[in-house]
Amino acid sequence: MRIIYFTFEFLEPIFSGNGTVSRLQVFELIKQGHELLVVCAQEQATKKLPIFSEKLSIVAIPVHSQKNLGFSSDYHSYCMGILANQSTINNFDPDCILVVDWHCSEALQKLNWITNIPLIYQFFRCFSRAPEFFDSDQDFQIIYEFEKKIAQMATVCIFLSKDAAYWASSHFKVPTQVVYPPILPNFIENATVHPRSRKILSLANSRQKKVEFIVICRLSPEKEVERVINLCRFFTFSFHLNIYGEPVDLEYASKLRRYVSDYNLDFNITFQGRKNPQELIVALNQSDVYLHPSSYEPFGLTIMEAALCRCLVVLDDTPRIGAGDLLIHKESCLKLNLNKPEQSATVLTKFLSDPKLLSECSNNAYQKSLNLSVEKNIRALIQIFEPLL
């Protein structure tokens, strides 16, 4: 099968994210015998290609930056590059098209021939579901229209959670499917080679030891890390929280540090910065509880990576967190209303006091995480688009 794969990001699979999942999908499709033309931004297009890359062609489009995937991303350059390479794209003569997110929307609307080919639109992140993270209503409306138009062009739209699929079917009036993303194979391998050596610390038998909490996310406003810091104010037991993540928004990162100081939590909370996957696996294995701070996450692969390392996973109780499809409250995770930190701290304290429940919960989440392989992800994709050919 010949497939054109449009993705703004195409990253070396080191850290979880949209661009790394794109790359994993492309490589797995090639391994299964398909031929692909990838149309992506130039910066990371040709790093460490696999030995079977003779079945992979790349149109690498120069852009100013790939640091931001939202409204301030350089999607204009990406779209102009697509249109400037129409002949290469047309001549590939694809059987189907896979599209990741909205960045190519402007260009695809001008490629009239693609309406005759099955187009699978993967919403790795549905920006229209989180208007609160836009700087203005105008910015939000522009992205909303981009997502809506490309969704309505698509033969089928794929989402990372049932709640997101339901939202899109009601707002965009389009057919939807759900395919869960894969955990990076090297993360699974390293977590297996270096398994957890300690049990989750229960308050029932802590003997004055600290409960070790961990947060892993970039430090930017949409991650809402302040909600976890606020939660820590109401803990009545001994604890420590390590926050791992690159401070991509320096002003926001400084504000978080001020919160920590203002709440007199300097000895309880440490900002560890960005670490490599091996270091994160070690950190997760040394932690008891993974706290996910944000109220919106298209899926949240880091959540399932924490589950793979047998941490107790704590999520916000909103349905807008994709991994919440797989993790059930008090069976394989704990879901709290992080906007009510004092109440949440009480519930968490009670949960941490039950060793049997902690063990069962972390084991159930671990079993769920084992199902998120790239092979299963591609198998689900192929089952969707093969009948459309």
C-alpha cells in the first residue's frame, strides 16, 4: 500500500509526544511492507532513519520553529511548502492519506485530487476542546475552523479517547474511531530490564518515611502544575515531590517556583528539569505516586508510562484526559477533583493508608499499560483504513 503521511512533527522516538508517535507509526508501516511519503517539517526529518528507509520518501519543509504546536506554530510555512511540492506529492500516487493534527489544513483544502482518496485524520491533539488555553477567542476560532474543515474532508477521524471522539462527532458531525497510542518501545524495554524494586509506600506502614510523588510534564501553563503544588499544601504526612520537565515557558516556571516558596514547600518540592528516558524510568521506579496535573490531555502517554513502572496513578476526574478511558477510578488509578485540593488531599491520604488497595490498583494499571504497543496501534489503524480502499 502507498501512503502519504502528513505530520508537522516527525521526531526521533526518545520522549513521548505527537511527533514520536508519528515516527513510530511510519516505521512500523514500512516494516509491514507499505511504502510511505512523509511530508513534515525539515528540522527533524532525516535524523536516524532506519535501515529499511528505501521504502520511505520524505518531503522536508523548512519552518522557523517547531517549539509550539498551537496557534503560534509556523503552520503557514508548512502549508506553503506542501503546495510548493505538489508535483512530488501528486506523483506518489497514494492509496490513502494519513494526516496528524490540523497544521496542513490550509494546504489540503487546495489539493482537490485528495477528495478521491481515503483520508484518515488522526487527532493526536484536538485543540478545539481546550479553548481556555488560547490567548484570544479569535485564535481559538481560527484553529477550530481548521480542525473542523479537515475533519469534514476526512473519510474517518481517529481520536485517542472515547470522550474526544464523542465530542467531535457532536461538534463536527463526522464519523469517528478510537485508537490508543503506543508507549515507546525503548521505554517498555528499559522499564522491563530495570523493573521496580520497591513497593508503593503505604501510610499504614510508612514508619516516618516520606511518600515520594512525581510529576513529569513540560512547564507551560496548559499543564496546570500549580494545581499539584496547591494540593501539596494540604498533606498532613511526610512527603517529597519531584517535578521533571523542561521549562519551555520561563515566566510560568518562575511563577511555579514562587508558589513553592510562598507555600513554604521548598524542602518538599524539587524542580529536576528535563531528563532522558532512562533517568525518568529510574525516577518513576523510586516514586510511589505519579500526579498528573492537567485537566486536559488528549491521551497522556506519560500516565501509562508511570503505570508501566507500577506507580499509583492520580488523575483529575475530568473526562478530558484520554488515558482515563483505560484507567478506572479506585481500580487502576485514583481520580480527584484537583480544583478542590483540601478535599482531594483527604481522599488521597485515605487511599494511601490501604496497602492492599494500593497494590491492586498499581498492578491493574500495569496490566493496562502492557497493551499499548506500536504493533497493536498499527493493527488497529489498518483495520480502519483497509476496508476504505
